[in-house]
Amino acid sequence: MVTPGGGNGIGRAACQRFAREGAAVAVVDISRPAARETLESLPAVPHGPHRHYATDVSSSAAVNKLVRTHAQAHARTRAHTQALESLPAVPHGPHRGYATDVSSSAAVNKLVRTHTHARTHTHTHTHTHTQARTRAPSHAHAHLQARTHMLESLPAGQGPHHQYATDVSSSAAVNKLVTDVCSDFPSPPNVVVTSAGILRYAPFLEVDEQHFDDVIGVNLKGTFLVAQAFARLMVQRKLQNCSICTLSSVSLRTGTANRSPYNTSKGAIVSLTKSMAMELAQYNIRCNTVIPGSIRTEMVMKNRTPEELQQRVQASVPLCRIGEPEEVANLLLFLASTESSYMTGHAVEITGR
């Protein structure tokens, strides 16, 4: 599963929820530390690594690069199998293959294909020479990213973990993200959750062009670039059981004051997703959007005390409480899995109503 905006909030909760179901997760965020923090919180999966990417998903170039890299890794997998099987046991645990993009227990049982992966050349890029030597004999280095400082603390036997910082509003960054994902994963992703988003407050009469462009660039353009790039890959590879989930907001309906660019972007995401669903259904790609209400995320809690927020939701939410990111993640898991195989083009609200 690929999740732009996975560094915090609903995106992070989605990464954690999908990982618990056995998915190999690519955490994408413009902030590398945030992506790394999410990555460190993910449970290990028996089939291999979670990864995180810093990618600008608003850049078609960056998204295309991510897709190409992911595809290249898939092509190399079979060649690595024989090399992996020839490696002796190491004290940190067995060498492993890994599976990617599984969104439910049913999908795990049905769709997971084990891929073994190893590098047997001394020039393989490693975190440290010492780390590589302890994980495999001198002719096989662990396949790690030098820029990922937390790798040494990862549990043994889970394979490489990667991080990528990406600005989804830049086509160049998105293309790079696509290339990196295709390089690092053994098979293309069939689940994408676009959760990258920003919120800036300003009265309508004071919103300048830069403010408007920044919000639309990340929230709407970023959603478009990422969804388009990975949909192209899904079509090219003729992948099955594909799902693209986008994130909107209840503000599209309520018209909250002082955030007109944000509300505009979230309303447009619903229209975009419905259009995607109509066009991509012929390729077995389902597209749905989630419309959260007040959810306990850093974005929502910023500049508000818990007491102030509680007073607000008590006045407007029948359940009289704020929602949790994990509750949205559960809905995303359902929409991404084959449990919702007869649903596409829907805007599903999760607002406490």
C-alpha cells in the first residue's frame, strides 16, 4: 500500500491499520522525520518490509519515477531468488521474501505472492558496512538506504526499510517517488491511499494567490498526480483488485469559515474521485473517497484546546465526541479490500452521525 501523507494523522493511522492486516506499506510524506516516525511504529510483517518515501505527489515526474522504480524491482525479484537461497543462515534470523499491497486478511490469503530478494554484490548500497556484514556473509550486503538513520534499530529478518520525503505538489518529486517505489518493492501496488493535505486559515478577502496555490497544489493537484500515476501502472500491469482511496472533508458540505481554499480542494477531490471511478472501472480499479468529520489529528487540534473542541462536537455531533484516526483507517481498510468489491465512486462520510 502506498500512502502519501502517511507521516501523521489519518494517513499514519491508515499505515498502521493496513500493516496489522499484513500489508507492506510505503509511507510517503513531505517530512522525512514524520515518515520515519510512522515507519518505526509499524508492526513487522512476515512477508517483508514496510517502506517510507519522501515524495511530492503533486509532481507527475516524481510519481512516474516512483512507479518505474517499483516495476524495476519486480523484474529483478526472480533473479535474486537463487542468490538468496544460496545464502547461509545469519544470527539475526532468516533471509525473507516479501509481499506488498495487501489490505485485508482475506486478501492476504488470496493474493500474497512470496518474493525472495537479495543482493550478492559488494557494491550494494548499505547503511553501514558493519551492519551489512552482520546480516549476511561478506559477499552479500543488506540492501539498505544510507539516509535512513533508524535502520540499525529495526528487527532482524524483516528486510530493508526505506524512507522518502516527497512534495506531492511537484511533478518532478512525484515521478521520483514512482521510480523509487518501483525499485524497492517486488510487485506494483494495487492499493493507494492519498492522504496528503495542508490547512491554512485566512478570511476569504485576505487569501492571496500563493496561499490558494499552496493548498490546491498539495490537496487537489497532489491527489490527482499520485492517483493518475499509480492508476497508469495498474492498467499497464493489468493488476487485479485495485483500489484508490482519497480523503476529502466534511467541510466541503459545511463551508467552514476562514479556509475557503481548503474547502474548495476537498470538494473538488470528491468530484475527481467520482470521475476516476467512472473511467477506471473498466480496468478493475475502484475509486472511493472518505469524508471525515472532526478527527483527533494534529491538523484539527492545532490552536485548539481539547475542551474547546469537545464543546464544539457536543453541539454538532450526535455521538458527542471527536473521532479517532484509527476509526477512519478502519473505513479505508474496508474500501481498499475486496470486502467492498462492489463499491466504486462513493463518497463515504464518517462524521459521528
